[in-house]
Amino acid sequence: MSNSTITLQTIVNFASTHIDLLPLSGVGGYTNEPALSLCNDVLSDLISDPNDWVFNRVEMAPVFTCQNKQDYLFAGATAFSLGSTSQGWAIDLGSNSGITVAAGVVTVKTLEAHRFAVGDVIYLTGVVMTTGTASYYNSVFTDDGSSSSWSGSWTILTVGTKSFTFAATTGQANSDVGGAPGITNFGYATSGTLQEVNNNSSPPNQYPLTMKRELPVVSRVANPDKCAVLADLGTGVLKIRFHMVPGSTVFMANIVYQAKAPLKTALTDTWAPFPDNFATVLRQGLLYRCYRYLNDPKEQTEYQKLQAEIAKVQAADDATQTDVNIQPEEGLMDDSYSGAWGWFVILL
């Protein structure tokens, strides 16, 4: 990152001055150790729940629900339909040739068995191309202030259990290869929203989605209000679960997550994604890890100082964070209770 220029070595040098200049690199003949491992531990400490760093937030490509389906595989791209047959299915990875073009026909592979039928009109989103131009494959969502809509669609010609085809259009050339980009940096989800797919209002109908670490399997069908990323399958594919089971109203889920801590390989690496103005947190984080490494009783004190530094640098975000999924869009009580009695009930 351009706003991260401080190297690991710089913070390691600082920490050494606090531990009587004890060596942190080359101990036991191991290059860069234990300094490099301690720095990676610091990043893991800082990029962990419940920390929600603005600079480390990632907006996941939208996930589309299907009627009566609770669990979904997702790799960053979706094929979906609108109207009475509305549904969405994750597209296979580009590395698995999720989208190919030959003889004027586009073939799309899905991660799971889909429910599309010949004649369905479908849209694509989140597609990346290794050969070809992604803009010729991705549909476009537009909200002009009076209505909202999707444009750029194709009609299904043939279907297989986990594939379908449509006729290539302008810009989609034979030998094009692409698909889903894969999600390889997922750390943990922090927030989400649901948007009704078949509603053309402006703004679109949207609802808060509470993110959880785990959700049970249920059979009740209702509009979801919770979501969990159950597993990172390690191939760029995530397993996602909604609660309750989505019904006939199909939603587009927009999930925000924290990218996982990067693995640093040299002391000359920078502390990215942390920008330079977070150096106080980095210094305190490494001090805590150093004292822990040395089994020094100061460990607990330095840990408390680290938590105080984290709270201080995140204080500017408190106002925006505390409103997420808490403040109702409409009043909690009907207008007929707007008098003193209404206020009395609220205060109780």
C-alpha cells in the first residue's frame, strides 16, 4: 500500500531498545528469527475479531439467494435471473474455466447444481476474465433516482446439471476464458445488507443483515436476518449460510469483511495493510509480543497498553460503528403513541 512505508525492521529496532538490546534476529542461527514470526503474530493480533479497521475492509461481490436454499458455495461471481423464476447460483472459478466461449456459444459452469431452465433470462456479476474483457460479461445495476434496474442479459440455450449456455454477443469472443475470481483473503465478516432483487424502487428495498460466526440448520422459511461464512474451503470458495431459509423473495446479499492478516516473509516488508499513522499500535503490539516471547512479567501490562492503543486509534470510528444494525429506520411506536405515554413506555 502506498500509505505504508514503515518496515518490520524499523519497529523491531524500536522494540530492541526496550528489552535491553537483546537480539531479535538471527537467534540460534535462524535468519530473521524470532523477529519475523513476532511481527506476523502482531498482525494476527491486530487483524482479529472484534477489530474492524476501515483500511482493511473488503466489500464482497454480491451473493444471490434461491428459494428454499439455506447454504451456498460462493467464489465471487454469480449468474442470476429475475421475475417469477428469480434465483442465483455461484459461477465456478476462472482457474477452472468457469466461463468459456467456443463456436459463438458461451458456456458457464456453476459451483452447485442449478435450477435454471432453457429460455430463462440470466444476468452475470463479479466475473473476471483471464482472456477477454470482463465488461462484456458483467451485467450493470443502475439507480437513476426514480427507479433501479439491471441491464445486460442473455437467454439460456441449453442446460446441464452444473452448466448452461447462451449465444455470444458483441465483445464475447471465441477462446475467451474466465469465471469467478476466488476469495482468498477472507478473514471474518463484519456487516451486511440484503437488497430485494425484484424490486425496482429507488432507493431499492434494503435490510440489515447481522453477521455471525455460526448458524444452525433450520427448516423455517422466512426473510433472512442473519448470515454466517461457515467455512473457507481453501480454494477461493466460501460456504455461506443464511438464517432463516430464504423464500420466494430473492435477495442480493452485500457482505463486508476484514481481509485476513498477510504473511510477511522478510523484515524489509512493510506493515501493510496498516498505514504509517498507526505506528503507535504496531510498536505497542510488538513490545507485547516481545515480552511474551521472553516470559517477562511485563507481558500483561504491555497487553493492556496495546488494547488501550487500539481503542484510541479506533475512537474516530465509534460513531459510525455504533449505528450499524441498531438504529431503526422508522419509529419504534405508532404515531398514535407520540404523546407523553409513548415516551414513558420507551424509557421503561
